[in-house]
Amino acid sequence: MAAAVCAAYTVFGLTGFGAAMVAVPVLVQFVPLHFAVPLVLLLDVVSTTIVGLKNRAIVSRRELMRLGPFMFVGIAIGATALARLDSKWLLVGLGIFVIVMALRSLATQPSKESGLAGIWALPAGVIGGVFSALFGTGGPIYTLYLARRLPDVNVFRATISAVIFVSAVVRLGAFGMTGLLQQEGLWQSAASVLPFCVGGVWAGSKLRERFSPIAVKRLLLVFLMAGGAGVIVRGMA
């Protein structure tokens, strides 16, 4: 568990998102999905606070406000589903989602993409909120939207971190109301792996200066596909 958390938040330190997509598929091999998602959520609050404090001055508040209301709706839907639905099918859904997103990213060639209309904040916010609450993996959805809206890399990284932070705070409230934060051993588990989370964020921030982002991305995506396949197998067992 500690190794998975460290690797996941190293990725977060490198990119500003993606921790849950790495951590959750691995963690569900050892703990139930409804335990793994709140665990990663608690770590997200810490990691996004660390990154956000450094970059808050360049966050695009306009995009944050545009996404926010729709994201809240999606989180409410997803949190209710996580508390009530059979985890078997949620695991299968998680695995398929991770593999599809990884394949899509591998197939996409780096290029200058055209802008995206602000109305796309509605589906991006709702769908991202649902996946954030269900699997902790709304980051790629928000990224698809914000990457087309914010051409400046630094503004994009700061804004996606802020979006994930706001999402984490809202999910804390939603998970608290559905009882997901009251699970036995959850807070103790989060405390035990917190040093590995912080260490991963630090390591990722340092590695960002030394490694090619494209090489890191491709290695990560291959790992994600393997993790997604494992989750599907576990869900169907």
C-alpha cells in the first residue's frame, strides 16, 4: 500500500493530477473500493494543499468558477452511487475507464489543439464529478477540458490542482454524509501512508526537472492499462 501511494503521488508531483488513477487500481487489490476511494481522497486534500499553496496566484479563477457548480452535481450523484451500488460493477467500470483513458492518451499525438467553448464545462464538470466520487479519478476529465482552455502550461497545472482540491473538499462533505468517512481503520490507514504521499509529491516535483514528460507519460499509461486489467479481473471474480 505504501509503495502504491508513493508512486501515485510522485506522478501527481510530476503532472499535477493522476494520483487516484495510479493508486486506486492497485489499492483495490487489497482493500474494498469503498475504502480505497475515501483513503485516496484524504491524501488528495493534503497533496493538493501543498501544490496549491505554491501556485495559487496563477490559478484561473474564471475556469474554476465555471466548472465548480457542475462538478458539485456530479459529486453528489457519484457519492450516492458509491455508497449504494454493488462494488463488483463499480470495479469493472473503473477498470474500463482507466484502460480507455490510457489508450486514448497513447493514441493522441502532441500538437497544438484548438480552443474549446466554455459550454463544455457542463459535461466536463458533471462527468468529472461523478468519476471523482466513484473512483477518485475525475482528473483526466477535467484535464481534457482545461488543456483546451488554458494554453499556458503553468496556469493549467495550477488550475487543475485547484480543481482537484475543490473536488476533494466537496467530496469530504459528501462522503461524510454517506458514512464513507466513518469506516473502521480509514483515518489510521491514511495517517500511516501520509509520509509516503508527501514524499511522493516532493520526489515528483524534483523529477519534473530531469525527465522528459513524454517518456514519463508513456510509462505511466502502460502501467495504468495493466492496473485497469487487474481491476476488471478482480471485479469479475
